[in-house]
Amino acid sequence: MIIIEALPDIGAMGGYDRAIVTFSPDGRLFQVEYAREAVKRGTTSLGLIFENGVILAAIKPMTSLSVPCSGSDKTHEIDSHLGLVMSGFIADGRILVNDARIKAQVYRLTYDEPIDVLGVVKEIADKMQLYTQYGGVRPFGVSFLLGGIDEKGPQLFEIDPSSTYYGWKAQVIGRGAAEALKVLEKKWKSGMKQEDAISLAIAALKAAEAGIKPSDIELVIINNKGFNKYYGEKSLKFIKKYW
């Protein structure tokens, strides 16, 4: 007689973390929490408000054979008055960046004025939320710091994989967040000048991850002159001034 052992019910054992639509008994969505862990493994990114604008900065390590400014950037322009920096799965972020750009341009063409910062934040957050409630998809494994200037002045928001968004004066995401936040909490001041804000952003990134070089830094300044990005060989001289 052949005896067949009953196999364990793998679906029942792992159901809570195999399906995005299933809550665990303690009210958790494990796939969203896993997406947050992906963000924590990404290189450090930060944003901070200064007197007349916003600084966005990120670490993007370059190897000797890498070609600078050739894709997979962590900082992106959404419109001339706003941009974002991301941490996590860059490919996921790129899809949402494209959607945000379309929203901003449609708004400008429709109303002949730039979209407010919170409007773009809500657009991105709404799409991310959809991917937390349908079967057959997974959450976006990326977080954003989105900053810009509108009628309310300089604005900075964080959007996490659950689609929750928060307003900040200064914030850090990625694997070096804890160390970088210590620097920001100690030295950030309301109404600080642009030069001081750049120095603080670079100091925070240096504290976040040891051994980084000026060539590893992507830096964006958003002020009344628009969106200005510094990265690659042409920007090394500028970044080194604050090193």
C-alpha cells in the first residue's frame, strides 16, 4: 500500500505576504512593508527647504567605467518649478516620474499656469495607492522627496510606498537616513541661505555613507531661477566648493 503524506498548505502559511490584497490578522500589508525595505536599501537621498527654494540631493556612486548622466538618475525635473529625488527601485520611480510630468504639462496647457506642488504629490500618491489594493500587482518599491516652489513658497513632501505623503522642512530617505537626519536635525534652520543649505545637504550625505566622492553626488537647486541640476564632470567644480 502506498502512503501519501499530506503536504502543508503553503497558501495558508504564506498567504498574508503572497497577496497584496490580504491583510494579516494584525492589520498589516506585508508587501507594502517589503517595498519599504527596498527603499531602505537604496542609496541616500535628501531634501531640505531654504530661504527661497529647495535643495534635493542624492548619492549615485560611479565606477571608473561608468558614463555620467547616462540614465538611472535619482533626481528628476517635473516642471521648471519642481522636481524630485528618489530612493529604492529606480525603474519603478521612472514610471511615476513620467506620469507626474504629463500631469504638470497638461495642467499648464489647460490653465496657463504651473501646477502647485501638492497637486503633483497627490497625482503620484494616487497611482501608488492603486497598486496596494489590486491582485496581480505589487506596490512600487520606491519613495520620493518632491520639492518645488508655488504660491505657498518652498514646499517639500515625502511619498512612501504605501502612498502616504508628509510635508517636511528637511527629510532623508534610503540606507543612510538615520545618520544624515542627525546632521539635519542639528544644523537645519528656518530661513537659511542657499549657500548654507548646499553645504548642509552635502555634509548630511557625507555622514550618511562613508567614502563617497564629489562625483557621486547629484544636487538640484530649485529657486526663482528654476530647476538647476549639478551632476557629472561639468558640475564637479561647483560641488567641490562645498566639500
